[in-house]
Amino acid sequence: MLSQEELKKHVSYDPESGEFIRIGYRDGWGNYHVKHRKLDKKSSEGYLVVMLNGKPYKLHRLAFLYVDNIWVEKHLEIDHINGNRSDNR
């Protein structure tokens, strides 16, 4: 499972805007690359997603981990109060 510490090595998160920015990533050879880029890739379900350490993650789950150091299990629902699946505020 991804830790809060590991997450913060790869992305920054602004709770007010709900935006995630990729700080950097590790390639298949283990090299680390700095690349500041807004994460805006959507899944077919409409959720924002990112690949970290070779695994896919939905950003609304990473928001809880980033801010509160809580991993929300996949079987638990996270309510997007405004109904917008890509709004991670």
C-alpha cells in the first residue's frame, strides 16, 4: 500500500482547489524524473486517476491519504458532495 510519505514524494495536493500536481516519477529503470504537471487524466467512470509506482490510483482516495494519512479501502464509498467525480476538494 502507498504511504503518505511516498505519495508526497510524487505529487502535491491543494485541498482548496482539489488539484494534484505531479512533482516527479520513477521510470522503469528506477530513475527519478522531476516533472511538474497537473494531473487531469480521467477514468472511463469520470474519476481523476494517476499511475504511481506502477499502480493505478483514483485521486479522490489519494486526497484522504495526502491530508489525513487515511487510506480509504476500495469497498468504501467516498461521496463527491457536488456530484462531480473529478472534483477532489
